[in-house]
Amino acid sequence: FIRRVEAEMEGLLRDRRPEVVVLIDYPGFNLRFARTAKRLGVPVLYYISPQVWAWHRSRVGTIKGLVSAMKVVFPFEVEIYRAAGVDVEFVGHPLVESLGDNGTRAGVLARLGLDPAGRVLGLFPGSRRQEIERVLPAAGEAALALHRKLGVQVALGLAPNLEEAFVRSRLPAGLPVRIVAGDTHALMQWSDAAVVTSGTATLETGWYGTPMMVVYRTSPLTYAIGRALVDVPAIGLVNIVAGRKVVQEFIQGELTPAALQAEAERILTDPEYAAGMRRDLGVIRERLGAPGASVRVAQGIVRLAEEGTVPAAA
């Protein structure tokens, strides 16, 4: 299938002769296609860098020979490419364009069917069924214990591709939970504590400064292979972007109901601890940049089309 797509796209390059090819993420396919574009003399703009800072840094040399302009979404990526002589620009993260103030706490929680006077634990278990199956049972047990002990209200941000019945089937019996669909960012902003599956959602929650814990679990074999390949001190993007561990991570065997309950209880009952985490998360807004990433990328495309520059050597 992939070879057929590559052949079709090469045909389009030859027939239409575009002024610029824009590649977005997905390095396994895109770097191969960049070779085709270069061979045909079409400049390449790459938006959203492969995670060379985590693994396969040797790809930077390949990118230098194939890509005319690199637009990155994390500021720490700039130096990696600049040191290799790649034309690179930090454009900010596109997430910021969809984030913003969702209203007052009282107004938002009332809209979500929650009591503004009570504490709220937000669950954000991810968008993949496998993530729900492996993460949500432990998070649900911790939430049930916190509800019984502290009277905490529990709300779950439902990804648009998941069915509510499937998600509820992974929660423990007896847990009263408000399922929030289509208003996840509002729940992120006004939760008092959050359990967030590792991924982009940790950046969204961090942008709002909401105290959280990062969770993840995959198969033992997949995790072992990943740890062997990836060279980062933390798994959560929120910690990677912050440059240090500002929120606790519960990965694989560390992901237990007792561990999650203890961390959430500390956030909910220790104001100084929660306030310190909020302060530390303040760096996320700064490092994700200002709104307008898409405009800056568009401007870069226009400039590259005008210049028509193709790297001299692969």
C-alpha cells in the first residue's frame, strides 16, 4: 500500500510540478518522499519535526540533505538543527491556537453539571481504545477511593472517537462520574487535579497550569523496546518541554490505584504543593509560543516557493 501511495505521489510531482512540498510529521514515510522531491528538484518544507531529540538523532544529517526549511513546534529543537546547519524556525505549537479561556470556574463547572463549590478530579485517559483498557481501570479505582474519602467529584474528558459505553465499561462499579464530551479543555482548565495519559493532552493540561499526574501503560515488550531506543529522562511531553520533572509520572508497573490516589490526594489537600506545581507549569505557555503557528508556516511556504531552494547534497 505504501509503495503504491509513493508511486502515485511521485506521479503527481512529475505531472503537476508543485513549487513546494510540505511534509508534516510521520518521518518514516516523509523522509523517503523527501528524497523523491529532491530528485525532481522540488523544495521541501518540513513542519513538525521528527522526535530526533528522543531517538534516531542521526536523522538530522539526512534531513539537512533533503529539507530546505524546517519548522519546529518546540523551542529546544532549534539548536539541534541549527548546529547541523539546517534552516530552522520555531513557529510555536499549533495546539495554542485551539486553547484559551473557557469562562469562570463557577460558570464552567455548572455547565458541566458539577458543583463549583466542590473539588474536581479530571480523568483524561486518551483517545485510543488500548490506552483506555490499560490506563483507565487503575485511574478509576483511585478516583473511587478519593470520592469516598474526600467527596471529590470525578469527571472524564471523552475523546470524540470513543463511545461512552466502552469507556464506562472500564470504570469501577459505584463510581459516579460525569462524562464530558466536546468540552474537554474547559474541564482541563478547572479541574483541581488531573490524571492524564501521556501524549499531547499533557501539554494541553499543562498550558492551563492544572496540577496533574502523567500515566501510561503498554505491553511489556513494547515498553522494553521503547526504553532501549528512546533517550529521554521523562516520558511525559509536559516534563520534556518544561526541561525537568514538574509532574509525577506513573508508567507501567508504577501505575497502580494506590500510587495515583496518594499523588492526587496530595495535590487536593496540600495547597502549597498544588500551588508549586502550578507555578512550575507556567513555563509551558512560554515554551509553546504565541498563537499563529499556522500563519508562520504559511509565510514560510510562500518564502520557499519564491526562493525555490533545494539542498545541494544529501
